[in-house]
Amino acid sequence: MFKELFDALGMAFAMGWEILWPLVLGFALSAVIQAIVSHREMSRLLPDDSPRSVSIALALGAASSSCSYAAVAIARSIFRKGANFTAAMAFEMASTNLVLELSIILIVLMGWHFMAAEAIAAPIMVAILALLFRLFLRPQLVHAAKDQAEKGIAARMEGHAEMDMSVPAEGSLWQRITSDRGMTAISHYFVMDWAAVWMDIVGGLVIAGAIATWVPQDFWNGFFLTDHPVLATLWGPIVGPLVAIISFVCSVGNIPLAAVLWNGGISFGGVLAFILADLIVLPILNIYRKYYGLKMAAFLLVTFYVAMAVAAVVVEGLFGVLGLIPRENQARVVEATVTWNYTTWLNIGFLLIAAFLVWRFVTTDGIDMLRMMNRPARSDEAHHHVH
């Protein structure tokens, strides 16, 4: 038993070592974007569910934190301030599916095909969701959700969602990034994004390591219907979100598990549906219940699920026609060893960058902001440390 446990933890560590530098790079780039893109005007920019508002929501989401809990909290915040509910949900989906760190991890661990498929599937998913909302979302349900949202019931990452540390648009882009205020904002976003998702990353790696080590290939072959290609194509997008719901892993933490599922034989569309489904894991469904009420939480589960599965089927069909689906299920799920190679050098280099940002964070009152991450923060508190 101890050997099996050691093997699983070793696999998890090896996968974590493989994606360490992409994680640091992704979070650093995300921090830069968040530091120069203000969230203060979101509610004004998202007044309705028109294609323009939804497109703006996608862009704002892509420039936001990849933490699923923070994305859900920000979506409620802008909804309470007057944003359209559909646009708020579009923002939420983009925050976890179109951010840079997700794309980088997908390229390194699974290949550019999955990164491209994710980038195409996310807008399709949002378009399907907007259509479903127009067809089935009743004003009475939105009003009830707004009343529940106004109660301000706390969940995870409330303070993180309320913090806007963006730098005013003064001077060139480079001057804004390299200014004292810009570097401080970047360091704060970098550390707090890490603090927000580290449990999901570690959890995803441990679950992926355990599954890769303990679950035999014969089980996957039967579960994913690998001997029946046509059925597997339809089954994958159906079962992918179900696996995501019960895995409890969201944000970028679900990519290692997606790699293991791909190696296990799940269809291309099934992998996409699994990755897209990080916003309907059980803890987040419970947050929807707190934020918007039980009926809206159930409505979001059904509509999100349908939008994710259909988007995955559409993209798999498109990639199949174009011949872009990888012929072999071979994601980079490494052996439980760490060798001295280019990955080691990259990890060392990016760990030095991370160390600098952490130092900057600690020396600019970042610890006080870290304490506010999981409790509602007054706006003056959220801005105090970067002024």
C-alpha cells in the first residue's frame, strides 16, 4: 500500500515539476494584464445580453484572475452593481477558460491542439449559453436571483474579487508596468492568484497522480467506450463534465487530470467538456445556491452542462473535419522522476522571478491584503495598499 501511495505522490510531484515554469509564466503575465486593465467599469460595460456586451465580457474575463472562486465572486459583484446576468455569466466563463495561464499549461502538458480547441470552444460555449438564457431564463428567476445576491452571503475569495489594483492609464504601457505602483500591483495580483488556486493545483496533481498510477487501462477502455469510436465521440462530452463535477478540482488544477483522462482513452470532445466544466464542480454549485438561490443554481447547472457538452461536440466535429485531432492519446504525463534538463533550467529561472515578486509583495504590505482574500473587503481597503 505504501509503495502505491509513494508512486502516486511521486507522479504528482513529477507532473508538478513539469508544469512549474508554465504556471509561474502564466500567472506573471496574468498579473501584468490585471494590473493594466481596470475592473471598476465592468457593470457599466455590460448593460445587456447583446453580442457586443457578451464580447466585452469575454475580453474582460480573459484579462481577469483564473481562479474559479474569484471569477464567481466577481460575477456576482458586477451583477449586483447593474451588469446583465447573462453578460456576468459570460465573464465568469471567460475567466476560467480564456486566460493565458490555462493556454500555456495546455500547450506544455497536452499540446497546441488542445489550446486551440479550448480557445475556440469557450466562445462557442458562451454563445450557446446566451441562447439558452434567452429561450429559458425567465425574468422572475433573475429578479429572485438579484434579491438573493443583494443579501451578500459570503463564500470563497470575496475579498480577492473586490480588490482592484489596476494602474491608471497614464504614460506608455511599459512605463505603467515598470513604475513602482505597477510593479506593486503585479506582485500583489501574482501572489494572490497563487494563493487563490494553489489548493486546486495541488489537488488536481494528487488526483491525477493517483488515477494515473492506480487505475488500469482496461477500466478506461471500457468506461470511455474506446472500442466503439462513434459512441465514444458522443459519450465523451456527456461523461466529461460528470467527472469534473465530482472531482472537486477547478481552474488550471484540472489540466493534469485532463491529461490523464486523455491518455486513458476519453474522446477529444470529452477532454474539452471536462476542462470547460470547472464552473460546475460541487463546491461552486453550492456557492451558486448561496449567491442566487437553489432554483437559479439548478438552472445554471443544466444550462452550463448543455452548453459545455454541445460546444465540445461542435469543436470535436470541426477539428475532425480539419484533421487536427491528435491520432494518439499521449499527453505529457511524465514518469515519477525529475531529471536535469531544460525544464529544470526554466524552473530555476522562473522561480527567481517568482521570488522577486513575492519579495515585492511582502515588502509592500501584501500580507495585509492576503488576510482579506476570504472576507468581503471595503473598497477603500482594497485600494489602500497600491496607492
